[in-house]
Amino acid sequence: MSNRHRNTKQVAQASTVAAQEFIPRSDSKMEAFSFGDPSPVLSGREVFDYLECWFNGRWYEPPLSLDGLARSVGSSVHLHSGLMFKRNLLSKTFIPHRLLSRAAFEQFALDFLCLGNGYLEGRRSMLGPVRELVPPLAKYMRSGKDGRQFMVQGWKEEHEFEPGTVFHLREADLHQEVYGLPEWISALQSALLNESATLFRRKYYENGSHAGFILYMTDAAQNEADVDSLRKALKDSKGPGNFRNLFVYSPNGKKDGLQIIPVSEVTAKDEFNSIKNQTRDDVLASLRIPPQLMGIVPQNAGGFGSIREAAQIYAANELEPIQARMAQVNDWLGEEVVRFKPYEIPVGA
């Protein structure tokens, strides 16, 4: 048999098999698979899995991105509001000093609460004594060996402070002793989840409060031009202003020739409210702020209890330890610069 006749026979056999119903392979078997296993927080090179601060020859790099931490503060309304609440209480009880103004102390307190690091630069006069305490932004500060301090705002912009002129207040960490990490770092994942849920619901509303659907058309009376016009109308209805009516004219069409099949029901499956409430509780637990002090409305009939008692307990257990930690500036400077007055609640409040 020639090669030409052999090829013709193979093509005919392939056409016959293609025309017949698909026959599964005899060695096929059932397979079970998943879309991915849950990843634990403490495994792999995740956000918390750092070992040490890398030394680049001049300064140590932070264990976590300080720029990322600063941006994460705004990811959750309760995280940002809670940190501002702490800052406001510290600013209220702070007694200004000729070396440290209230505005400078607020920046120092904000850096310490948000990033776990607070810095104060003692600027000296020509005669030698310190004339002013200025807080450099902790986001750009880097620590080197032997107490060297740098401000790095870019790969070209760096400034080294004179030795002994910068005070560094750091939150204690279990893994390294160079930089501090904020107390709310354990709630970072919850804050990011809160942001993801908010962005998802925002896109959900911008899309017309539906998750999408399948427009299933089986009507043979529709021509290609009508199908293209319908496709263009659906594409133009995305985004704001998509609450529109769609008119389809099909004189010889069937009842089920055009069907809308929803993909999913978001209102029943995204659990937006439960995610927001759970992440809120996680953030407030990391900040240790009573919910009644944050203006949260209780969902039960019992409520949260007395606001005055909650404020007094919070001041004794949380505010005073932070004040005592910030008073370390006095030991470094040799002068009582950071002072606080007792936290008092006005009568009738």
C-alpha cells in the first residue's frame, strides 16, 4: 500500500471517530482536588516570618517595611481611629516644655504608637546645651552600629546625625533589639481583611449590586447583528449608572430563548457584616481599647457598661504605662522634659 492510500485511510478513520460520541479512556479514573490549602500565618516567608535585621554596611534594615506599616494604619477605620484616640489622650495629659512643644510631642507619640519607634533629636546651640527637641519621622529613620542614627528618605538622600543627639524609644521585640514593632502588629491581617471586605463591597455596589450573571441565548431567530448589539449594550452598562433597562425585540422568539442565570448571590454568601464585626473586634483587642470609648453601638440589650468606669480603668492600665515609657527621655536628657498631668474625666461626662 502506498503512502498516499495509507494517509487517506487514516484521515477517514479519524473523521469517523470524531463524528461518533466521545469514548472515555479505559485507564481514566476519578480525581479529587482542591483550589489550595489554607496557609498558616507562622509558616513560610510571610509578613511575620523574619529572622534578623540585615546590615547593609552602614545601617540595619528594619525587619518589616516601615512604609508598609504606615500605609496599613489607614486600612481599617478602627485601627486608625484607635491609634488617634491613644495619641489624643497622651496629648491631652502632656505638659508642654520649653524644649518640647505639644506639636512635637504629638508627632513623637504618633510614630511610637503606629510604628513602634519614636525618635527625638536634641538640637544644640552654639554654646553646647540642647535648645530644642525635634521629632524626626520614624518612617525614614535607620539605626547603625554603636548608636549611629541615619535618616534615609531615598537611595540618594541620607543624613547621619551627630553621635548622641538622637533618642530612640522602641517597643520591645522578641526577635531583634534594633527596631521596635507596634503592639497592634498581631491585628495586621485583620485590618487588611477589613480593607479587602470594604473594597469588595464597594465594587459590588458600583457594579449595580449584583455579582454578575450569564445571559444564555438559545433563540435561533436572533441574527448576528442583534447579538453584537446586545453584547455591546451589556458591556456599556458596567460601572456607575448601570441601573438601566434593556429592551430586546424578538418577534419569532421562544419563551425561554433568552435567560439570565445569576452566577452567585453575594448578599447571602459574602458575609460582609460578620467580617467587619470580627475584624473590628480583633483590632480593638490588639489596641486594648473598650468599645464604648470608640463610639461603637452595642448590639445587645445589656450594652457595654459604664463609660466612666471604662475610661478610668483604661487610663490606669494602658495610658499610664505608655506615659512611663515615654518618660525615659528624661533619663537620656538629664532633665524632666516629658511630664503628664493625671487623666481626669469632667464631672457630668
